[in-house]
Amino acid sequence: MSKILVVAEVSAGKLKKTTHSAISFARMAGMPFDVLVVGHGVGAAVEELRAFGAGAVKVADDARFAHYVGEVFAPTVSAAASGYAVVAVTASSFGKDLAPRVAARLGAGFASDIAGVDASGGALSYKRPMYAGNAVASMQVTTSTQVVSARQSEFAAAAPSGGASPVEAVAAVDAPLAGRVEFVSFDEVKSARPELAEAKVVVSGGRSLKSAEGFKTVLEPLVDVMGAAMGASRAAVDAGYVPNDLQVGQTGKVVAPKLYIAVGISGAIQHIAGMKNSKVIVAINKDPEAPIFQLADYGLVADLYKAVPELTEAVKKIRAEG
Amino acid sequence: MKILVPLKRTADPDNANKIKIGAGGAKIETTGLEPKANPFDEYAVEASLRLLENGPTKARIAGDKLTIVSFGPKEAATNIRQALAMGGDDGLLFHADDESLDGDLVARALAKVVEQQKPDLVVLGKQAVDGDSNQVGQVLAELLQWPSATFAMSIELSADKKTVVVGREVDGGVIKLKLTLPAVITVDLRIVSSKSVVNHVTPATFAYPEGARFTPLPMIIKAKTKPIVEAPIASLGVDLALKSKYVSFALPPARKGGVKVKDVAELVQKLRTEAKVL
Ligand SMILES: Cc1cc2nc3c(=O)[nH]c(=O)nc-3n(C[C@H](O)[C@H](O)[C@H](O)COP(=O)(O)OP(=O)(O)OC[C@H]3O[C@@H](n4cnc5c(N)ncnc54)[C@H](O)[C@@H]3O)c2cc1C
Ligand SMILES: Nc1ncnc2c1ncn2[C@@H]1O[C@H](COP(=O)(O)O)[C@@H](O)[C@H]1O
């Protein structure tokens, strides 16, 4: 029976929500699946994962997996993948780094950053956005094992289905390259806000906020009163106003929240690639010709320095009224 | 030190919304779009030059070399030439139709080029902005069994040129890895910030202008005489079979713009009563 191996993402022993999208991929592909957890001190993550209907939760728990290093993880993941038809991971920065390595080791074809799967025709067909989402390809992998990375915004997080999958230990495989790549540090950016890829509401700012201070004083009050995640255009990231991992777009994060508010963002195609599948899009921009208005459901031509504080106050009032 | 930068010719990424789908969804048509070097590959060239030169004087460290390699149509020679005008020393062009390539084949072909050229470092873009597949660097590193760092936003080369410390932009922050050369690096956007790349000759106080460098006319003229060796991809002796196939292409569902609202009050009212998201 062909099976899928879902590779979980853990960080400091904790299960990352990205994993739920890869599980959702496996369910949509309509094949039985196991989950593989590679990490250190992952007991709680494993417990959590037992409730998703996996045939087994396989675990490689070892001190050498305390931090993700592709060279160290890939041999163990590839060894565990033997006999599976599909190896699936979510296309987070972890999955984007790991999946092609595993494919290379297995000699497997790779479907990268897919936005859909169709199991109706016998062979799995994948939907792949290309050219910044301006074309959608239907593709198939022709090797006996396939490797897939699934776009988080397109595979809604799977919910637990109950039950308690059995847990199986798998051996950590020696990584010949371990001696030539050394983990030095992880400089973590902590935020109390929801993660971009998981948020129901995203408020993003562009170059027009002019400084880190601009983001803080003008945009953040709106972000927080909306309970939103904060995003940004590349121009704002490049200028150093906000950290890189807030970048929304073709080469940043792809998001599809219920509500996306673009503040002072022109709407370059690379930005649009990362947010056009949002359910409702609002744009606030002082230039009535800004391309972002061509896809916004609600466009407000206004100076953001006036409109954003007004909107913040209005939402505050609504929230206060309950 | 010798660096190899793989560079892909892509249709103008700023106008990717003008692509068309050929009859019956058989093909993506990019006619009319100016072919340009993949932007991340330009950043890879810039980052490599910064590793190989003295920043303020742009003097190349003696014995160091930068080779550009591309797989693509004959016309890609133009794009290689531009990278040579930035400061690359020579180019290799392996002829292939874009449709006959995928990331896996490019990586396998690159592994052969690496065998021949013996670079200390291969610096690639993190993704080609046409296919958006983000895999060649990772696959290459596994094939070569070289250490690697993807999504680089900083590179520090040690004085003995034996190791690099690379800052990787990942979800939630920056991971630093120390790699023993030879190694593979794929670069992200911020690798071309003013102080992202550090070697042992550029003064610590020196700040590069942001972005990939402009090529002054004398450099463009000089690049005309730099060698580009061309050969069919088959000459590398790689299996040309692909591991995946594209069945068809389509345009994404169009998203129509909605309405303009006159003020914040109307926006709030619409979001509450019409969109029901507030
Ligand atoms: C390889 C590559 C990859 C890229 N990837 C991405 C990506 O992933 N994500 C991304 O976002 N970009 C990406 N870009 C960059 C993209 O092309 C644009 O340059 C960028 O999105 C522009 O950001 P912006 O809209 O903030 O700035 P601008 O284009 O400068 O727009 C600023 C907007 O603010 C408006 N404005 C100014 N002042 C005010 C005010 N007071 N009130 C209201 N409105 C105001 C202006 O009218 C204008 O529309 C990429 C580019 C390249 C080359
Ligand atoms: N046809 C090609 N010729 C040269 N380099 C390429 C080619 N395709 C991909 N690359 C390199 O691989 C990187 C990643 O591409 P990809 O994995 O296709 O997104 C690019 O930024 C290039 O450095």
C-alpha cells in the first residue's frame, strides 16, 4: 500500500503549526500516512501528533538534532523515507531547505511549494504556482518516490482526528558532513503577535511608513487592536524598518488570511504574489492609481498618517462595544 | 579562491503578470518580456565579488577568480556577459531549451561543472523567479556532499579562506552556520546590504552601496573580450531525463478589484456589514 511520510517541523522541542499543513496535504492526497519527528526532547510534540490519524508517529530523538542543520537531518529523514511513495513537508524555511536535499538523496523527483493536489487520476497531480503566481502549472512526478513541499497558505491546518497513533523509534543516521558544518547561533526574533502564516488578519506596511518608528507608532496600534499579524513589503524590510521574516510576497511569505490590509503599499507583482488569495483585501494608499487598488475589495485613497489612526480608533470603539 | 556562480536567464520578473498561456495550456509564453538575469543570481555575483576584492579599491585578490555558468538558450550569453561586466572573469554556457531543464537536472549538470572547475565556493540565488522552485543549491550540495547554507543574508570569510560563517534568514530569525570550504551558498535579498559580506582585505569600516553594482562603460567594453565557452548540455555527460513533468499550465483565477470607499467610516461600515470581517 503506498503511503505518505509527513516530516514534522519542531523547534526547541515544540511542534510547529506548519506541520499541520503537511498533514492536511496527506489527507487531501487520500493516502494513509505516517509522521516523522526529528529533533531533541520532542516527547510533547510526539504526543500531540498521535491524535491526527497517522499510522505511526516515527521519532528520531537525539542530541545532534537539537538545532536544524540540513546536512545533519537529511540522512536520517532519507533513511526513514525508504519504502514510502511520497515524502511531504510544509514549505516553511525548514521545509524549503530540507525537502530538496531529501529528494537528492533519494533520487526522487520534487514538487516544490505546491498549492494543491489532485488524487483523482490515479497518479497524484500537483498544482504549482510559477512566475510569482501568474501561472499555475499542473505537474506530476515520475519517480517511484516523490518529495513534496506544500504551501502553508493553501493547505489549511489539519485538526486532530482523535485516536492515538503508535510511536516507533527510528535510528539517527550518521551525517558524514556533520564535521564540516557547525551550528553557531540562532538569533530569534520573538513576538507576542500571531505568526504571519497563521493569522486570520494581516496588516502590512510599506516603504511609506518611512522608519521603524513609523511602523511602531502608526501601524502597530492598528495591528494590535485587530489582533493581527504584522506584515511588510520588501521595500520596508530592505530599509530595515522591520525584520525580514515579516516580508510578504513571492520571495517572502505567502499568506491568505480572512482580511489583509495593505497600508501604503504600491502593489508590485512580487508583493501581490504573497497576498492575493486573501479573502478580503483592503488597501489604503494616497495614490489613486496604485496597482494595489486593482485587486483590493475595498480601496481607500487617503494619507495613511490620517487614515490609519482613524481606523484604529474606530476598531477600538467597536471592540469596546463588544 | 575560486567562486562559481550559476546564473539563469529569466523573463523580466517585474512584468511576470504579462505572461500568456499557449494554446490548450501547453506552454507559458513570455514573448515580449525582456529576458534578464534572475535577480538573485545578480546578488550572488555581487556577493561573490565582495568576497574576492578589496571593497574600496575593487582590486581583485591575487589568484582569485569568478566564473559564471548558465544553462539555457544561446541568447543567455548576453546575460553572462552582463555578469562579466560586473566583474566576473569568464563564462560557461551550456545550451539547453528551458523546457528541457528542471532544478534536478540543473543541479546534476552543475555537479559535473564543479568537478571540472573545482571552485572553493558555489554561490547561487535562493530561487529562480520564473519557476520559483528554490531547490538547485540544496540538491547540488547533497550531490557534491559539500556543506551548505541556504537563504544567506551575510557571509564572513575567514582570513585563512578555509571557512565561512553564513547568516541564514529563516522563519523566526537568523541562524548562523560555520562551513568548511568547499561549500555551497544560496543568497537571499539582503546579501547585498552594505555590510553583509566580509572578507579579510576590505576594511571593516567600508560600506558598499546597497544592491548589485552598476557596470560602468569601461567594464562593459572590457567584458566583451572575456571568454565565454559554449557547449551543448549533453557534453557534460548527464542523464537528460527529467524526474517530473508539466502536464499543463493555466492562468490563475483573476481577482477583480472591488470598490473605493470615501472615508474610514464607510470602510468600517463595509467591513462590518458587507464583508463581515470586523
Ligand atoms: C527579486 C525580487 C523579489 C522581490 N520580492 C518581493 C516580495 O516578496 N515582497 C514584496 O513586497 N516586494 C518584493 N519585491 C519588491 C517589489 O518589486 C517592490 O519594489 C516593493 O514591493 C515595493 O514596496 P512598497 O510598495 O512598500 O514601496 P513603493 O513601491 O515605493 O510604494 C509605496 C506606496 O506608498 C504610497 N504612499 C506613500 N506615502 C503615503 C502616505 N502618506 N499615505 C498613503 N500612501 C502613501 C505610495 O503611493 C506608493 O504606492 C521584490 C523585488 C525583486 C527584484
Ligand atoms: N538554467 C540555469 N542556469 C544556471 N543557473 C541556474 C539555472 N536554473 C537555476 N539556476 C541556479 O539555481 C538557483 C535556484 O534556482 P531554482 O532552484 O530553480 O529556483 C538560481 O538562482 C540559479 O543560481
